[in-house]
Amino acid sequence: MSEFVYLYRGGSRSDSPAEGEKQMQRWVAWLQELGAKGHLKDQGQPLEPEGRVVRDKGRTITDGPYPESKDIVGGFTLVEAKDLGQAAELAGGCPIFEVGGLVEVRPIMKM
């Protein structure tokens, strides 16, 4: 088994508390399913939208990432799978697709 990170990009969070709770329940159910099948290594966490971008060995620090950017990472999860194909297939059940987001699946390099 190899390790992979799911990077959650885009999507929208509901302003409605009731809909937000439904979205959270879908995430919990999906993560529990991954865990029950032995694929969940670390459920990860959502990320706050604010941050800083550091460049040029720390000489340039700017606000960011920006919510209008398509590259903003909203959270992550660490999974185990036999290969990249299986990891991508497992990501297909992610609730982020229901709100217009995507999952970037990246292998973790063994050092």
C-alpha cells in the first residue's frame, strides 16, 4: 500500500446552517466508509481561507491565497491505496463534487 493526499479545491460552503449540517454529515459518512475499508490514514482538516504566500527565501510575503483563485486548497485527507488509480477511484465518492469542487490526488513521495 502507498500513501496519497487528497487536496480539496473549490466548491462552496452553504450559508444555511441546516444545509451545512447535511454537507458535514455527507463528509463524515464518506470518511467513515474510507476508514471501514482500511484506506483512511488521517482524515485531515479543512483549512481557513486566510493565509500568507512566502516567496524569494522569505523576502517577499503577501496576503493569500485568495478565494477567487481556482488554486485555493480547502482541506486535505491522507489515504492508503494500492496505486494512484485506486486512490483516484476512491476519491470519486467525495461530497465536494456535489458543491462544484474537485479532489486533486497526489502520491506521497517516499524518502
